[in-house]
Amino acid sequence: MRKTTTLLAAIAALALSVTTASAQSSQGAMKGMDHSAMGGMKGMKGMKGDHNMMAMNEYMTAMKKMDQAMMNAKGSTPDVTFARKMMAHHQGAIDMAQIELRHGSDADAKKIAQKTIDENTKGTSELEAWLKSHGG
């Protein structure tokens, strides 16, 4: 039984590492690619298609900015690092919600976007106050 459990754990770990490596390889392969013809974007014509493409490009830019900011956020303690990374995460949520407000057409989605902005602005303020009071 113990050998079987160990073997299954080893197989699971190997499968996870292969999946992770494959995903990372795919992400690297997509850098620099022209994504304008991907998926549902293909065949879109006219103002609506241009508007959707503009929003998609803005989302991609916002996510790259957030990812980079989160990767670069560091601190002298795990607590400070957490606060700084979460501030970058909150800003990314705010940026994406603002894109929804600019480009979205559904009233309920826009309400959620505004709520996202409000909550993440508050979260950022709390983290900033915590950093200030803890020398971060």
C-alpha cells in the first residue's frame, strides 16, 4: 500500500511538472504574436468589432501591467511583500473594471465593475495605511 501511494504521488508530481512546463512554454511561444485573429475576434467587422478589439487589447495591456507589478513587488518581510503585491493586484482589478466601464454595454456588468473599483480602491487604501504604520 505504501509503495502504491508513493508511486501515485510521484506520478502526480511528474504530471504536474509536465503540465506546468507545457503551460509556461505555451505562454513564452505567444509573446510577440499577433493576437488580432484569435478566436471570436476573427471575422468581426465594423465599429462593434473594432470596439471589441480595442477592449481586448486594453485588457491584455492591463493584465501584463498587473503581472509585472506583482512580480516586481517585494518587501523586507512577507507581510510587506504581501501588501505590495496585493496593491498591484487591486490596481489591476481597478484598471480592468475601468475598461468595462468604457467599453461594456451591460448595465449589470457595469455595476459590478463600479463595485470592483470601489472595493479595490478601499483595499488599496487599507494596505497603504498598513504599510505606512509598519514602516513599509
